[in-house]
Amino acid sequence: MSSRIRNIGFVLVVATAAAVSVPFAARVLADNVGETATPQSRPTAPFSHENLVEQAKSLSERRYEPLSPTNENWASLTFDQHRAIRFKSDLSLPLSPDDAVSAQLLPPGRALNNPVRLNLVEEGRVIPIPFDPAFFSLGKSAPNSLADVGGDYSGFRLHGPLNKPETQDEFVVFQGASYFRALAEGHVYGLSARGLAIDIGAESGEEFPVFTEFWLQREAVADQPITLYALMDSPSITGVYTFKIMPGKTTEMDMSVVLFPRRELNNFGLAPLTSMFLFDDTNRHRFDDFRSGAHDSDGLAIHNGAGEWLWRPLANPLGVQESAFVDRNPRGFGLVQRSRDFEDFGDLALHYNDRPTAWVEPKGDWGKGSVTLVELPTETETFDNIVAYWRPTAPFLKGERYEFAYALSWRNTAPVTNDLLKVINTRIGARPQGGKIMVIEYDGSNIPDRESSGIQAEDLVPEIFTSKGLVHYPVVEPNPHTGGVRLTFQYDPQEANSSEFRVVLRQDGQRVSEKWLYRWTRS
């Protein structure tokens, strides 16, 4: 299970400084930062994706050997010392011909103890980027000795014209194990993605594969996606990940993966997403907080292989809970932030209403399996307690080669089809007479012409299923404040401590809403 503590102080900083126009050779190919060099002065090697795949295959046939940990001088930095370290923006590494996209390198230190080797790829040749403290402004409180200490990078971030054509905004960061985060236009950092999840919930503990080395492609054509390659390694598996990234109103990642298991894997997740959910209107009573809510995501959306759209509000349970949505060849799934108004949170500092949605669209035949949601209890918003991923039914076998591809987009919301009412909020509260009042808010603004579509509140019939307890007095009515409709019903759990709900709105027997799925638990 994910227990990653997010480095809120450092990696959330959005830099806007444009890269100074320093010759590429002087910035990257020098033996030491500030010295000049030519491409011929540094040994290079030919590059190909096939060579990386062969490297991963060869690694999988050998015993796992983790990289050396971060140098102690860097690892012993305090939070304030590490936060003060900044990459010198005039040394940014250009990845496009017009310098529209550039890379900034991230220093090691503190909990960021997974060393990462970085390389550039230009004209089919690999150019290593050796670690050098001179890339960084260390801050007044950092020990002077750091200027002479070697090590490895902890990751990198990319900058480009995300919000305005003339500015260089940070739009993606790779740092920590196989974690990465991205931004779409107008967003701030929120949830994360990662390469692979292994042994989620196992008693022996979860295994976290690591991106050990990256190759950043310098593109020869402007306005094209930036291509990155990553080598992944862990005790159980190796692999090669290819990212083609295009920032914008929706930041698109075209991803392809080749994997080689070192052992048979039965409990693993493809395209995993990790987020934080503390509270909202469903569990507000548990938190003495001035805000209306606190979460990076408020629901799991699924477009299953049968074409149904499912919505599962997230929970912060009192104990670990896992939900599996069985499917074959899913069309898409993602962790979604639908709460977009400031009053949904009332937080001026953390901007939860501007956190992105991450949406996965599998390519090809992913076969049988389940979209799996793991929810962990938490009392703090610094803990990522939500994990969602695709879990194949068939195991990955030792010595075999596995390939899959998917599109991962960072966007405002899930791309729900325009002819369905979508859920925008779930409210749960106690009745004075006992039991619960359940409220589901639906938005119809995504439907181009509500009147011509014929969807009217008085014609809607709720179909409500609960695995335990009794449902009474369902009512569907217009909500003039949202422009949508509201379903309200009473729930008597009787002796049950938990129950699974399934709700859909129908008109003339036809489904006209997303399917709302919810696990109620007594608290």
C-alpha cells in the first residue's frame, strides 16, 4: 500500500524563469559546469529503444542490485536546507530547437534517496549528464562542503509554455521511485502517477519499483511531443518506459512499456495512480477543520468495456478497504477532481479546487482483470491514501516479456460522454430518527441541449440497489442552484456495518446518468 510522504515544500514550486540563451555545448557537454566543450570532447554511445529493452532483459536475468544510496552529506540535510536548494535556471537543458521546452535537474537529499542517472539523446547518440553541485544554488544555510561532494540526481522537471506562450512553466516532474506528476493549463500539482505497483496490501509490504536512469530526447522538430525513456528496476521486475509528452490545456502522455519479471507476479497494478482524500461532505463530521473539504481527488471514474460510465466517490475509511470493479478491456479509468469551486474547500493556500484529474485510456487488448481501488485511513493530508490501478487476472510469469501501452492525460475532468448526467457531489448525514439521508447531485451542463434531449427531473426514475439495509422515500427534483437534479433517499442500515450501493437514473427505461457506486461504512 502506498505510504509515500509528499515533498510539499520543494517539488510543488512552479518556476517561470526562462532559460538563458547559453550555447548547448557549454551548458550540457562540459566536463564541469561553466567550462566549454564540444560534442566530440565527451565520449558518447549510440542510442536505440531496442538497446534499452535488451538492457532491461539482461538485468532481469541477474540478481537485483540496488544503486548506492544518496551521499550522506546530502542525505543529512534538514528540511529547510534542502528546500533552499535551487537549480540555476540559466543552466536549463534545452530539449527543443527553439528552447521552448527545457529540463531542470533536481538535487538529492533527505528522503529522496533513489539516485537517478540522467542522459540526453541527440542525433542518435547518448550524452551522459554527470552530477555536479555547481548546477545548484545551495542556499545560505547549506554546508559549504556540498559544493565539492559528488552524488546523483533525484530526478528532473520539464518547463515549457503551459499557461502563456511567452513563459516557461513547470509542467511535469519525475522524482522518487517511479513516481511522476504533471499539470494541465491552470492547474497546480495534486495526484501522482507511477510506473508499476507490486504487492499492494501484502503483509510483507508493498514493493516500489524505481526509475534508475532516464534518457531525454532532444527533438529535431518544434511543437512536437518531448520523448523520454526510463529504465525501471526492482527485486521483482525490470522494464523500459517510453513517454511522449505534450503540455497544454490537456497535457497528454503517450506511454508504452516493456516488462521482464524476475519472479511470478500475481498482485500487481498497471498504470497506477496515487492521490489523497481526507474529507468532504460524506465524512465532514469526523474532522474539526475550518475548510469544507480537503482532497486531491474526489472520485474514481470508470468507462468499462461494456460502455458504462461508473462513478465511485472516494472515502477515508476507518480501516483499509479494497474495491475491485471486474472488467474486460476497459476503455478508461482515472482519479478525478470534480470539486472546482473555491467554496468546496475554502483553502487560500493549497488550491485544492485547481488540482488536476489523471485519466488512463488503455491501448490494445488488456484482457480480463479489474480496476482496483485501495483506500487507506489517514488523519492528515500529507499522506497519499488512495491508489487506483488495473489489475490483470492472469499473472506475469518469470522470464517472459510483456508489453502494453496507454494514453495518460492530465486534465480538468474525466471525458464523460455528453448524453449522461454526471455526479458532481455526494452528501451523507444522520437523520434525527435514526439512519442516514443520502444525497446525490447530478450536473446536466455537459449535455448540449437539455430541453431537446427531453431529460427532465419529473420524468426521472431512480434505480437504487443496496446490499444490506433498506432504502426509503427516493425523490428526484431540480436543483436550481446547480442547474442539475438532486436525488435524495433515506437509508436504514439496520444491523449492517457496511453496504454496497448502486444507483442509476432512468427515463422511459433508458439509463440517463452515470452509475453511482458507493460503499457505506458505519463510523
